[in-house]
Amino acid sequence: MKKYAVMLGVCLSLVQFSNPARAQTAGGGSFEKGTILISPGISFGAVGYGGYVGSGSGFLPLSASLEYSLDDKFAVGPYLGFYSRKYSGSFRYSSFSFGDKGTVHATSLLNEAFDSSIDAEKIDLFASAYLGARTLSYTYDNAAFNGNYDNDFGLRLGVTIGGRYFFNPNLGVFLEVGYGAIGYSTLGVSFKL
């Protein structure tokens, strides 16, 4: 827990450049009950079977999530992730993940805790927990062997922290780090409905 508190503190210090004249004080923020946030992204650091990731051709690790705000600080919703690569020798690795995630929008909490003035309408600092499943599939096609090399289905747990910047009330960009939908960091856009 101390580790995540330190990371959130670092995030807070990095965004102190926000304009205090426009900044929201504790409370407020850009989320209220019923807000829906759709966030597609590209992930980096996707891990294959036994940690194997290499060069090849195919899909970048893609992810998408939908969040429904329960109030101004907490949101829940589903997520999806997909990754597929083809390597030399006709070896193909594919992974699909899905499940639910819970998010804490922490900007107003940090404003209260550190007596800061981060603009909660523009900057969303958050932490998310992922709970779901992941499929792994490996195939190898050549004259000597044709078929599934290995398949796996397992429980998936992950925790991320991140930040989101809103250009306007309905469109923003985000970066999250930690074990998310399909990789160890994700960069994407967010659409608020």
C-alpha cells in the first residue's frame, strides 16, 4: 500500500504545474453518478507464454474499457484486451483478456490530502484494479507439425495507476502503468458520455 501511495504522490508532484486560477479545490471534479467513460488504448509490454515477447507481425496489444461512475470517486465496468503476433517458422501467439475493473478517481482525494489545487475538471489521477480471465493460444504450422502447440485459460488480476488529461469535458488522453487489460502500460483516449 505504501508503494502505491508513493506513486500517487509522485503523480501529484508532476501535475502541480496546473493553473491554480482554474484549479478545483477539494471535492468537485469531472465525474458524477451515471457518467460513462469509454477508453480504447494501445498497450505496451504485453507478455506471452513464459514471458516470451519478440518481434514479429500482427496486432499491437489493444484494449478497451467502459466505466460507469457510482459517484464522483468510484467507477466500475468491463474491459477487453487482445494481442496476436506471428513469428518466424509460422509460430503464432494470441491472447484475449476480459473481465471487470474498478477505478478510484483520486484527484479530489489528493487535493484534500495534500491541500493542493489540481484542476479536477482537466486532470484525472486514478488507480484501477482488474479481475478477469485471459486466454493464451500458440499454434505452429509447418510440414512436420500442424496444430495447437499450447493453450491456456486462467484467472487474471492486475493493478494500475494512471493519469488522464481532458482537452474538453468529453475528450481526453490517458496513460496507465501496471498490469492492465493486456500489457504493463497503456496509452489511449477517453470519451465521456
